[in-house]
Amino acid sequence: MADQPRTSRGAATYQRILDVATQEFADHGIAGARVERIVAAARTNKAQLYAYFGSKEELFDAIFFGSLERIVNVVPIDATDLADWAVRLYDEYLRRPDLIRLATWARLERRPAGHLVDDPDRLDDHKLRAIAEAQTAGLVRRGDPFDLMSMVIAMSMAWSPVSNVYAATAQEPRELHEQRRDLLRESVHRAMAAD
């Protein structure tokens, strides 16, 4: 668990470590990330990093769980319009490709099977309830809410930075993104429409 700094100067150093380490882990994964590069770029030292985070692995965990919370808060689910949720996820992956890369490194290096986190209910329970309520209201197709949520997320990642087909970037033409958003919206709508 991260030891929060008590001064504004400490808070600035803490934030620099998080910012630099986020990119380092996104680029190189847990095994490939180097504490030496992080502390040099963050203009601090190993003792300070370890005082705040304990270890490289705990630093990764702080960043990774923070990124999951960010996506949940920045892109809250609207189970009455799963197509719009998928498009908003697509847009978030364009804005913050590092966050989806962190999740991929966690999958590759930590959890090759099963849930990505120890306590998935903490992140997914409200989403699953929302989908179940939309099913009861006749707005979403029948099926396991977890499977439906997984499918919508997978569809939203079709052009994400970890796609094995094509990774989109924010620098591509706006019209191309609009075409993808339209296709994604229509595809999710059709796939999730009530029977």
C-alpha cells in the first residue's frame, strides 16, 4: 500500500513517480520496467520510491488499480445504452492508451487466466446489477450479465492499443474515428438488443 506524502513537495515527487512509472510499465511491463529509469526521470531516488510504494510490484499495483478506478469513474456504465458505453470506452482508450496497456501487462505477467483482479465484485458488481436491471426492464438481451459485459468490453477494444489486428491512435483522422464509433455503436446495439 502506498505511503502518501505529507508535504506539497513530497506530493509533487509522489505524483512524478506515478506519472513516470505509468509510462514505464505501459511500455515495458512489470518485468521489463526499471526502477533506475523511473527514479531518474522522476528526479528522485530509490529510497524515496521504496518509502512511498515498498517495491516495484507494489508501485505497479498502485498504478494498475488506479487505472481501473479511473476507467470505472470516467466511463461509467449505462446499461440502458450499452452501445454508447462501448463508444465511450473506445474514446477513453484513445485518450489513455497506457491504461489499457497496463491491464494487458497485468494479464500477461500476473493473471493469465480467470479474473484480472482478486476482488472483481468491487469493480464489476454495480455494472452487473445495472445490466441485470436493464434485462428485467426488457432493454438488454437475456444471458449472464458478466458475459454480456465482457462482450461489450471486448467489442470496445477492437481497435485498442492491444488489438492483435489494428491499434488506432488519437492522431488518426476524425472521420475514421466516427466511422468506427458508428460501426461499434450499431454492432453492440444489435448484439445486446433484447430478444
